[in-house]
Amino acid sequence: MATNLRSRSSSDDVLDALGHFAVSTLCVVGILMLGTAAHAATVVTDNIHSLAKQGQTDVPVTFGQVFKSGDVPSGSSLTATLGGQPVMLQVDPKATNPDGSLRHAVLTLNVPALAAGAKLPLVLSTGTAASAAPITVAQLLATGYDATASIPISGKIYTASARAALQAADTAKQCKPWNRHCDVWLSGPLASEWVVNGPVTASDGTTNLNLRIYFAIRAYAGTMPGSVGRVRTDIIVENSDAFSPQAQPQYTATLTSGSASYTSPALTHYAYTRWHQVLWWNHVQPQVYLQQDTGYIQASKAVSRYMPLTPDEKFLASLRQTCTPLDHCDQTQKMHMAGAQAAIGPLPRWTSVYIVDPDVRAYNWMLANTDALGAYDIHYRDAATGWPVSIQKHPYITTAAWGYAQGVAQQPMTGSAANQAKIAAYRRDLLPNCVNNAVVTGCTTGYYATGSPTLWDNAHQPAESYVPYMVTGDYYYMSELAFGASHNEIWSNPVYRGLSKGLIDESHAQTRGKAWVLREMANAAWLLPDHHPLKAEFNADVENSLADWNQKYTNNPNANPLAVMDSGATYPVVNAQKERTGEKGMAPWMQNFLTWSAGHAAELGFAGAAEFRSWLAKFEISIMTGWQSNPTHGFCWLEASAYNFVVKDANGNWITNYEAVYAATFPSLVGLACNSPAMIAEIGKLEKQPWQAGKMVGYPHSSTGFPANLQIGLASAADSGLPDAHEAWRLFESRSVKPNGTTAYNNYPNFAILPRSLTQ
């Protein structure tokens, strides 16, 4: 009896939060898990938050979860407890590691009852999960479910129906994983999801040749065995057919699913753009947020390690939570514009804020600005395959070198067989250009355009949809990740990229372009599902590019001595009189981006990435520590964050060492001891403002300044294991001015990255 007189425990509170759901349910699930519970190892603990002001029942939760390599070994699965109570967990594996361990999965559970405002720990552990029959298309079609799109264009109303498309695909037995007509995305007893698509069709049977609707239909189990409960439909509207003539339909769309509906604003839908809207059938939408342990995501090496930061409450309250279709939102509308942009960095601002603090407002801000990427003309779908364009199937496709490609394609089919084959290949892969009309102007035959007012730039692009797909597991964000990688392939000059090889170096002139393209290709290759039709191609692109760099630099004894890119890295130096000196300079901050990107690829496990990162890292380490062996002539670390360095002499020859780079770039500092009062006074003259000891140049107080840019390269260099790597980071940490005040890292953590090999 004494055991019944214990005081109220935390498990009692959990039962209240769960709404005292039936003990029989707990028993059934407990029996299923008893065989492995004793051997279960906790992997990660997330949290489920109720967003409702009242209690909810039968609350479905689906999310994506990334795992550390080896945490979920091959042959094992996952089990879950919610608030200390066992719950059934559906695991849809998506990506695995070379050793067979689980890398990424989409997880689904059902919360039988969720009290208003409840926050419950969801503990994921290894074990053997129960199996049961999945929800079927027939079970969904036995309900009255449908979701429709109605789009009036030029006096005709075009429609599409999710139910009709799913029924047709099911009848044709097309619903299979990676089927272009009906892709099975989830399959299990708690949730099944099918992705079907088709054109929009008018009542007279005509179809619009440009718009295509994708319905990602997720059916959740109902309360009765074999029944379907809630249905979530992600309705995706695309103008993405790569090889069809460009058009810009204008319309106001109406989407419905039972009593739930959405009406878009008036839209001009430019070529190669898309938008989406989620509707829950009859408005039965759960009010719940799955808050991930983003510290675990960092530890998995899927993203870098970030400083411990807390965004300001006022800042979080100001974040936009949604964006209207085809609106660029907080993304820079014309990405090629100079200066700091919120999208620039290992992760864009809205994603890095989420990673340091997964507050629901940061989560929504991240998704809103990922949705905004639909407004950019980067979505090229191959109608012949149903997937984003492949350069292995279309090796001569290009947008950047479109003028040249068109010139070849227009040549008469004469000459040698090889020449005729080349002409035929360019003709086959030539993208249609825009044509001037009432919507777009400025289209010419000399260069490629779509007329879209939002302009993409590979050298300023954000990490597109990488973390959003990682944490949501949504088909839309997965496909957005693939579109972004495909666009990075097809943008480049086909000759420079080695046609189907996807080489990055020479095909992207700016060093920052090389950095962000490598990041995008590595992210997609690493995270996309194992059986995605383009995953192997993206992996080959990364492997080919790293092998190319290592051949040119890492393993080449004749490579330049400064660990700087040969291709596209240098530009003419201009003196105070705006005259060219004949020397060539480079942007060290771009080099920092590439060093980080190579390090990120190394952390993701790409062969050759660590070697390339270490070759590049000699740059960051040397410009931070070179003064230590020669305090008056070696490179002083206060200038390591300068805007540019002189790296080639007037004869076009590489300067042979960092000491000479320092002398050519900062001649008035030579002979002054690093960080001495005399040097501080001289830097003050150069910067035209008072200076202080330990203060680096280049907006050191700013979270987007050049020391911040340097931080990500140094963090990667510090993990290289090279001599003085940790010393370089220690010096950086000792700087006297760091991001602070309104420009602190708290609300802008894009560059707030730490080495993994050092602890604070």
C-alpha cells in the first residue's frame, strides 16, 4: 500500500498533458516494444508543442529527422516514447550511410490526446518497431476526399482534381516509389502519401500547355481500424517544363479540399517558377509543432557547429510567418546585387536562426522564405522523365552560355560526322528563350532570359531547402532541393563543366560561386533519398569536382603557393588614382567561403573533400599566424580580414609567399610589430578612424563583416589538423571587437560557426 501513497510524479503530469488516453492503448503498444526496450539506446529527444488554446485528440505528427552516422545501425529501427509513454512510430527511411546506418527518415506518430499548450518530450530510441498494413489508395478513395485547383486564364477556367488523378493512377497500377505519375512518398499504418500530377484542363477538354499541378496527398489513419482520418494535401502549381516554349500565364487561383479553400492573389506565373499551398481536408488541421533538437542536428554534421546564441524576443516576434505565392519575401529580389544579403552564408539567416533556436516563429520564417524560392526561375523539369533536368541526359544544356549554344544549334547540318553530332546535341538541349509580349519585354536572341523580375545568382544563392526538407520530410521541400541542384548544373557553360561531369571549378568564375555551388551539390547529394533519380548524378558531380580540384591543387607540386584558385579568383588592382597597377588581387573572404564549403563536404563524408579543405586552409592559417615567426614583416592577423589582397605581381606571376603578399598589400605596415602601438596608429590612418589593439579590419563589430566571413573559413581550417590551425583560431577568438549591439550574432548567426575540434 505504501507504493500507492507516493507524491504526484512527473509521469502524472505527462498523463494530464496526454489527456489520460486509454490504458489499453498503452498496454498494446507496450507489448509491441517489450522485446527491445531493455536494449534500446536513446538517439535524440525532440519536443511536441501544442499550439492550440484547447485540447486536441488524435493529433497526427509527421516530420523529418536526420541522424548521426551509426546511431541507427543497419538492421535496427526506431521506437518512441511521448512524455514517457510508448507510442507507435512509423519510420519511412529515406537516406542511409555507406555502412547502412540510417541517415534521414520521415517519422510519423499519432498523439491520442494533447492538452492545450502542452509540451511533451518525444524520445527516439533504437529498437524493433511493430509492423502493420499501410493505408491504401482504396481506403482513401472510399471517403469523399478531393482537392482541386481552379485557374481562370484568358476567359477559360482550367481545373485539376487530386481524386481523379489518384484514381486514374491507381487504376493504371502506377502508384510506386519514384513513379513519375504516382510517387509513393510515405507508406505505413499511420500515414501514406502519394504524389500525383497532371495538367489543368478546361471544360471543353483543352489543356494549358504550361501549368501542371502536383498533389502530395497524405492520408492519416482514422480512429477505426482500416479507416482514413485527416487528409493533408500539398497543392503545387508549376510552370516548369524545361523544353516547352516560355509563357507567363496570369490568373487568380482557387484551391479547395472539402470546406477548406485558398484563393491566391493575382499572379503572373513566369517560366520555371512554382508555388504551393497546404490544405487539410475540411479544415481539420492539427495545431502542433514538432520542435527538433537542433543541437543534435549540428552534432550529426549535417550542418556546422554554431555558437550558443539566443535571438531577441522582439526580433522573433517580428518575423514573418508566411509569404504569398511567387513573392520573393525576405530573399534579395535581384541576388547579383553587391553587399551583404540575408541569404549569404553556410545557411541563410532564416535557417541559421532556426538552428540556434528552433522557436516555432523561426521555423515558420524559415519555411516562408524557402517557399519564396519558388518565385525564382530555377525550376527546370524534364517532361520526358518527370524529374528535374539531368545533365547526364542533356549534357549540352546551359543558360549562362545560351548565346553560344544557340549559335551552334543554328548552324547548318554540314561538315564531319562529329560536327553534325555536336550541332544535333546543342539543338536537342537548347532551352527556349523568352519572347516579348504584353508581360515580358527585353527578350533578345543574343542571350537567355525569362523576363522574371526576380533574378537568381549562383554566387549569392542561399542553401536552398536543405534544412527545411531535413526537418519537415515534406515532398515539396525535397523536390525544391533537387531543383536547386539541377539548376546549378544546367546554369554553367557545358564545356567548362565537362558536359555531364558537373565540374564546378572553371564553370563558375567567382570563388564564392564555386563555394556555394559546391555546398548546394553536396547538400543535395547527401540528403536526397537514396533512390532519387538524380542522387547518383549529384554525387558524381561532387566527386568529380573534388577530384578535379585535388588534381589541380592538392596533389600538384606546381600549384600556386598561396592556396588560391587559379580560375576566376583574381582581378586587376586599382590604385588611389583609379589607375590599374598591373597587379592582380583576390578577395580573401571569398576564399573563406570556399574553405568552409570544402570542410562541410568533408564533414558530410565526400572523398577528397578533407584533402582539398586542408590545401585551402593553409591560406587562413598563414594569414593569421605568419607574424609569429617574423613580428615586423610576417602577415599580421589584424589585416587577415581585409577586403582584398595583392597576389600577383605586375608581370602576372603569383607572389611566392604570404609575407610578400602582406608587403604588396600593406606596404606602410611593413617593419611595424604586429598589434604594436605603432601599427595600431598606422592602421588608424589607413582606416581613417581611431583604432585599438586587437581590432581586426573590415567591420569587425558586424555579424556580416569581413571578420565574420573569415570566421567560417577559420573554423573549418581549425578542424584540419594542420600545424598552427588551433593557434589561428585562438588568435581570432582573442580579437577585441566582435559582433555586438544591434549587429550581434544573436539575431544574425549566418557566420557564427565554431570548430568541432575545440570547445569553448
